[in-house]
Amino acid sequence: MKETRSDRPKAVALLSGGLDSTLAILVLLRQGIDVKAITFLTHFGCDISDSSSCSRNPMPAAEKFGFEVKLCHLADKFMEIVKNPKYGHGKNMNPCIDCRILMLKEAKTYMDLIGADFLVTGEVLGQRPMSQRGECFPMIDREAGVEGLVLRPLSAKLLPPTIPEQKGLVDRERLYDFKGRTRKPQMALAEELGLDDYPSPAGGCLLTDPTYSYRLKDLLTYNPDPDLREIHLLRVGRHFRTSPTCKIIVGRNKADNEQILSFASSDDVLMKVDGVGSPVTIITGTPTEDDIMVAASMTARYSDAKRQPRVKVTIFSLNGKRGTVETIPIEDSLLEKYRIVSKEQPKKRRRYRKSKKSVQVQA
């Protein structure tokens, strides 16, 4: 059922909670435009409606400045474009162009439902190399079926006038000409508009992270239709593959251990070393006896008993204890053989911190 039409122009804004998308809304609110925000959720902690942090909670700004936010989960629609993006992946597994097209299509549906006049994003020309180039905007809008309807207030003066500008629904002179990766103009505008709570720039989309992306590629290689639990486990622990049908995940800390246990089912094989600091290990897939022994040796290696010649590892499930095995902590060379990580990934750079007395190296 469509909402009753008011005299004020109405817009639907794609909101991530990052600085740029929030500013785009505030710029229009200052012109007296009725803005309804929509925040898209995915399994990968991301809303790519602008270039700021994707995992930010948008509600504080909405409460402070008085606009509504609708939450919309893209679920399987997004998973399909991650697997097979028409316009390809970015540097890692991020299907940025296809993602933006999907979000604009969904936002257009909401726009029609509530009788809004146009769409708004916080995109800044030239801020992202794959999807925020000047030649990409018209193509993305065309593919999404929203040509002329997407206003990008932060870079509007550098772009052709949109339909709402041509109709006089928006005052183009009160829009901006921001360009490139610097955030100084946005920070100055935020201060002017009273926006003092926003995140520092960061890639909130897990699909831009090299380690996570490689884990996802591995998962899709051996299981093209993973369940939600397997997607969530990609964020947790150290990942190892011993065979096409078996993967081992070893917790790195208490938070990892708790998450592994929360994602485990009653049928899963779990492991830990009792009596000492120990990771929780989970085996997914269909492990053989050899896989179970390898997982036990990994659990021993990452426990506080790793310097002992033999370690007793407890095997259990959520239903209770299944037994114990004694094993030798696995050698690091074998760990690297099984570890799910791109062999082409560069080593972590070392950061150098200068002091008055010496130069320290931080790994």
C-alpha cells in the first residue's frame, strides 16, 4: 500500500551509517526534502551504498536528525552476484558494480512503494577505483533502471543534472563538488551540519579483505551452495583444508572459541586440550580418522601444552564428551601446507616506530 503523497519532495537514500551517506541525507534535509533511508544488509557485513564503513549502525544519526531507516537484507540475491558477477570482482571477491546495481534496483522498488521522487547515494566521484568513476555512474544507473533518478549530492556539481534537479525539486547550487579520496571536505561539512559521530574510513565489506576472500573462494570451490553457518565461520579462527571434503577451523582466542561453539551443531566434531589454555577446534565436512588426528595435532600445537612431547586432546560434541586422543603437536611446515591462504599473498609489512633512543620494529 502506497503512502499518502505530501507536498514536499520525497527521496529514498541508501544509508550505510558511514560519513558520506549520512552527509548526503543531511544535505537534502537542509533543503526541506523528506528523506526515507534504506540500509542494506548482507552476509558479509556490508552495505556498499557509499565509500565509508559498511558495518556502521545507522540508527544514532537517524535518531539525532529525525529520519526513518528501513532495513533490507539482500540474502540469496547478493550471494548469487558474489558467485557470478556480470561485471566481475574487484581486487578480491568484491562485486562492487553488480552490488551497486542490485541495491539501486531494490531501492527503486521501495521508492515506488512509498511514492518517492528520486534516489540518493553518498558516492563521491573518484573515491573508489572500480565503481565510482564518472563513466560508471551512467552505466550503473541504466542497468538498475534508474537513469536520471539517482542524485549524488556530494559530487552533483561535477555530474550532469538529474531529473530532480531539472524539475526544481532540489537546488543544485546547494549541492557539492567533492572529488577523490580525501575526506577533508566531508569532515568540514560534517562539522557545519552538526554531525560529530561518524567512523574513520575503513573497508567494512569483508569481500575486500584478501584473507577472507581467499577463504570464501576455497569454500565455494568445494561447496558451491554453502549454508549460512559456513559463511559465518569464515570470519572466525585459523582455517585449514586437509581434503576436498574436510576443513578444520582452530580458534585464536576466547572470542573465537565462543563463536565456534555458537555455530556448532550437535553433529559436529569439536576438540580442545583440557587443563590448559586451549583453542576450540571444529571440523566441518566429512572427516576421516586421519583428518581427526590432524585436527587433534593442530589443537595441541595452538594450546599452552604445545611444548610437551605428547598432548592429550579431548574430542567432544555439544551433546557431551566423545573421547580423547594422544598426539604430537603438528610441525609448522605441515600447518602451512594445510592452511587456507593464498600462496601469492605478500607477507605482512613491518611498521617502524622511531624513538629518541632507538628504532623498534613492530611485527
